[in-house]
Amino acid sequence: MKTEKAKIVNGVFDEKLPLAKLLPLGFQHLMTMVGSFIVPVIIGTAIGLDAKSLAYLVSAVLFTSGVAILIQVIGISKGIGSRLPFVMGSSFITLGPMILIGKQYGMPTLFGSIIGSGIIIILLSFFLDKLLLLFPKVVTGTFITIMGITLAPVAFEELAGGHGSENYGSPENYIVGLIVLAIIVLLHKFGRGFMKTMSILIGLFVGTVIAGFLGMIDFQPIANASWGQVVTPFYFGTPVFDLTAIFTMTVFCIINLIQCFGSFSIIDETFGTQTSTKTVVRGLRGQAVAQVVSGAFNSVPHAFLNENIGVMALSGAKSRLVPITTGVMLIVLSFLPKFSAAITAIPQSVRGGAMLA
């Protein structure tokens, strides 16, 4: 985990960069994390949200992703946030339980479970070393596999064009969706470096372009979306705290926490640093605090995006000011409903191919 030449983190990520450099570098991180924006679209579509609510859910994710980055990189007081240059995006690990809870109990219970589990994770962060011993890889792998199998029918419905759609089960849907699936799987298996980390984004982009040529994209939601809005707390109603839903979400949030734990090793290996245990705990606690904020603002749990560490390595820009710039950009974009509507315009068969992968 640590190299012989490892150095303490302090000062390594303090480089000052001019705004002319920060803007393109921050935007590069934003484009790399576009794949995580598809998470709220998959959730909202599976639950059955209308176009307006779906676009609002995407805006909420943009807003809370920006807030999560700022909490992690800038920190709150002395005990929350690692102050390392991490980029935070939607967690794919919690995708399954969010869909199941949303479909069975409704949106208020879904966001109540995210808030409740976030509070539990904050409390557990004080006993993190003992907690991780209860979740070896065989346990976390079993949970994720079971949830993946449970979600398979939803993915196949999306691949076919979405249940109830006019072109449900058409050859075009299957062809486009399978192309997306093939691109993601092949790039993830055989791709190297940047191409591998961008596999989901590349698959979505190619699939959307093909769908556009085939006339499968509905631009009406983009045209109907307003030019400005403010993301507000409890948009979908007052949170409902159901114990079963909170327990289910907590299990998967702990698994997400373990994945986040590994990100510190990656950043140490990449930049030759040595992150202290206290910094790791502060970072994971910051992730949990951001999750509580996410639940209040109708959003999803977040995770450290390891692909963005790769982006930093490739660009050579490791200043913490870069992800801060990305966070501010995300918050600004959350005020633009047309941008969120453009993300929801990605055809369901394209999303189904990505979800199946």
C-alpha cells in the first residue's frame, strides 16, 4: 500500500493554479464523471418518475455531487473531510437498493433511508477499524452479486426500450443497447488507462449518437425544461424513516464505504504519498456527512471516483483547487434544468445497455 519513497500528504496537493488553467482542468474532471450522472436516470426510470421529476433528480445529483466534493476537499472543522483532491460522484453500489426501496416504499422512504444510513455511518466511523473486519470480500461480493441478479430484469426492460413505450422490444432498441453493452465490456476488459476508465462514458456517447441517427431521441423534454431552478430540500416530500429500508441501505453504504477506503491506497500509490489513518477516517466521515446532505436534497449516496485520480495522473495537475473547481461547476449546472433534461434524453435502450454492463 505504501511505497518506500512515500511522503506525508501535507503540501503535496497545495499547488496554486491560475483560473485559466483551473477551468479546463475542472471541466475535464466533470466530463470524466458523466457516467455517474446516469445513476439518477436509471433510478428514476425504474421507479416510474415523469420527465420533469426525472430531470429534477439529475439536478439534485449534480448539486449534491458538488457539495460532496467541497466537503471532502475543503473539509468541515477538524474531523470531517480528508482535504485531499478527490472527486465525488454517484455510487453504483447503492443503485440496487435505491430502486427496490423506491419502488416498494416510495420516494420519501428512499431519501429517509439515505439520511438514516448516513447518520449511522457517521457514528460507525468512530469504530471504523473494527467495522471493516466484519465485511471481507466474500461478504461484500455476495451482497453485490445478489443485488445485480435482482436488477437484471430492470436492465433487460430498459434494453428493450422501457416497459410501456411505443417501440418496446423493437430490433433497433436491442441493437443499440447491445452495442453499448459490448463497448463498455470490451473497453473495461481490454482497454488501458484512460480508455478503460472512460468505458461507460464512451459507451453512452456512441450509443446516443447511433440512436440520434435512428431518430430514437425525444428532444421535447429539453425544449420544455426551464432555463433556471434552485434545488431545494425535500422536493419529493418529508422523509419517511422505515427501519427495514434504513437497514438495507446501511448494509450497502458500508460496502460503498469499503470501496471508498480503497481510494486512499490508490491516491497514495499514484502520487507517492502516505495518508494517515486519521485522514482516512476524516475522509470517510466526510463522505457520510455528504450522504446525509444528499438525502435531504433528494439525491443519492456518493463515492470516491477512482477514474478521476487517473485523470490527475495523466494531466499532472494534482492541486486540490482542481476538484474544488469541478465542485463549483457541478453546483452551477444544477441550476440549469435544460442540462439535466439533456441527460434524461439519453434513450432507454442506451441506458439499459450501460445498466446491464
